[in-house]
Amino acid sequence: MTNLKTFSIGELSKDFDITPRSIRFYEEQGLLEPVREGQARIYHTKDKVRLKLILRGKRLGFSLAEIKKLFELYDTNPNSAAQLQTMLQLTEQKRAVLEQQLNDIQMLMNELDDVEARCKEELNDITRGVA
């Protein structure tokens, strides 16, 4: 077991371009479980994989609580249908939120187009002396 690859907080920080403070925060939230040797934290491959999943989950809009729930389901049973069902539910929820945001943005873009067109029209009228 001594041949297992380990990582320091500095190595993970550099590999993922995040601060050591972020990694310590994820540890405080129960998402990472490094081994302690004195003051040093020793991270294993499992921690590195989890850190990658945490960052991916955050990019996809998942909360740390949601990510933690998925980790807990995996830890209970790595081949769990419950984990996959939960992931599907979370994905559907995120997709619905993003679709609503996309619709809202498109509506705002249309309104901006209308305002811009009216401003240009009034500006043209003023410069031609029609106003």
C-alpha cells in the first residue's frame, strides 16, 4: 500500500489552478478526506478524483451540498441506482433552470434590440431636423 500515489495540497492546488484555501474549505465541508501527518495533509488519488468532480460539479451549477450527497451515495454503494437517479434528477433541475435563464436572456435581448432601434430612429430624426 506504500506504492499508492499521494499528493500535497500544493500539488493539487497547482494541478487544478485553485488555492490551497479552497482545498481546505472542501475538506471542512467533508468533501475531501486527506490523511494528516503532523501539520501536513496527504491526499490520495481518491481525493484528487473527488476534487476534479467537485470542480466539474460547480461548473455545472451544482451546490456543494448536492455534490456531497452524490459522494455519500457513492460511498454507500459505488454501483448504486439511487446515485444515478439522484444525478438524473439534479441534472433535470439544472437544465430547467438554465432553459428558463436562456429564455429570460433572449427576452431581454429582444427588448434591448427594440430600445436600440427606437433610439437610432429618434437620433436619425434629430440629426435630420425632423424633431
